[in-house]
Amino acid sequence: MPEFVRACCASEIPDPGKAVFEIDDHFVVVFHVCGQFYALEDCCTHDGGELGQGRLEGFQIICPRHGARFDIRNGKVLAMPATTDTPSHEVKVEQGEVFVRIRE
Ligand code: FES
């Protein structure tokens, strides 16, 4: 099983906000919303749009390419044209540092 990898200091991502990191050969978007951190693969399941470039609306990220929506808390697809969930990854915060573990 992959290990947790440090992404950044918690203070580096505003609330609400997001940032993209490369972790274990994955591009991962880390979100900070309402005091919690979440992580999704930085790839829309419709056609590979970079979700980290999308607009954040509450707990939804909107793909910048064709407007699909995903729930940042679990990667569930919420709006077409995507029809498949995007992978979500495990996040923990320890001593002000954000760590991500890739879910394979
Ligand atoms: S690539 Fe994301 S909606 Fe098309």
C-alpha cells in the first residue's frame, strides 16, 4: 500500500482553495474547504481536463473543459458530460502539514 506523502503546509492553501501536487507519479488536486482537506486525481474522467484549473463551488469542482462536476469529498460525478467518478485519495493533516496517500 502506498505511504502518505507530504504535499504542503496547510497554510499554503486558502480556505476555500486548491492546489495541484505531483505525488507518487500522480497529479493530485488538494482542496481546502470549510476547514477540511480533500484530494482528487487531477484528471476529469470525461476527456482528461485538469480539475485543478477548474472553478470550485462549495464542495464541487467544475471541469474547465466542458463543465462536468465532481464532489471533492469523494470524487463522485455530479454532472455530465462525465459519467464516471474520478479517483479520490486519502488526506491527513499532522502538525500543520498536509499528507496524501494515493488510492490505487
Ligand atoms: S474534460 Fe472534463 S468535462 Fe470534458
